[in-house]
Amino acid sequence: MRITVLGAGDAFSNGGRRQSGYFVEVGGTSFLLDCPRTRPLSIAGPPGIEERVRALHRVMYRELAERPIPFPLDFHELTPGQAETLCGVELFPFRVPHQEKDISLAYRVTAGGKALLYSGDCGWNEDLIRYSQNTELFICECCYFHTRASFHISYPQLTLQRDRLGCKRLILSHIGREVLERMHEVTLECAYDGLVVEV
């Protein structure tokens, strides 16, 4: 399994980092986590994903949204707690705390006999411990350092929980301004734009 970090920043590109995005290659299959493309595209996400993507497209690209999309687009709504196989990749989505009204998901992804866990945007929750067991890699958001919030994870929270995680390797991503300002104190591995990880 080979993971290329296309971007390791937060939603605001703090520190000049690109917004989070990952390209995963395993066997003859490849897929993206948390990023767009222009070739035929299958988008999997929480209930309402198609409506949310199309609404965002209309807001961000009003004139372009009036024209047909020039490539096939297929949406798959994932139900939290129910595994689904798409394009040879097994996705196990589970609900995480991030938004109050809409469902936010983290994903345990299995392909080619290897598993990775991707937190997406979320606050600390015990399911991260549960689903990190026996994974080669856990890509975990780390937005804050000193701020404590229920909808994002802070670096001190991760250091306290690190020994409970069952992943072989932990890489922090979605790195926010507070963490960047205190990188000299960070001892856990952090993603950076262009990082390639082989597991």
C-alpha cells in the first residue's frame, strides 16, 4: 500500500500547506481520500453527500455549474457502521463528532490485505481507539495545540492517547495554525505536502 499526501493542511491552508488530500495505491486499485479529480469519479460519503457536493459546486462555481459535468460522476451514500466495498476497496465508515446537524464520518479502509484508518475532521472519540486496532497506518487530524474543542483533536489529546492506538504507524494531518506555531514541541510524525508513505 502506498499513500501520497497531496496536502496536509487545514481548511485554511495555514503555514502554506495545501488542504488535506490523499492518493492511495494498492495492488491494481487506487483511490482518493478527501480530494477532487477530473476523470470519472465515484464519491462516497455520509447520507446527503450528493446534495452537499452539488450545492457546494453551485456556490463555488456558479457559471460552471450551469453546464454539464464533463466526466461520469457516481455518488455512494455510506451508512455509519455498515461496511461497503467500492472498486475493490472495503470502506467501513463510522460516525465521528464534528458537525452538529450533518453526519461526519471517519473511515477504516481495507485493500490488498492492509488496513488504514482516516479520521477526517473530528473531535476525540473512543472509536478511534477501536478502529485503529491492527491497522498499518492511522492518518489522524490534529488541528489544535492548546485549544480544546469537541469537533477537532488537539496535539495533547493525541499524545495522551497514543499508547492506546493499535496502529503500526500514526501520522498527523489537517495540521492547524496552533500546531504549526509549536512544531518544535511536536514529537509525533506529521504529514507534509508530497509525503509518500509505503506500508
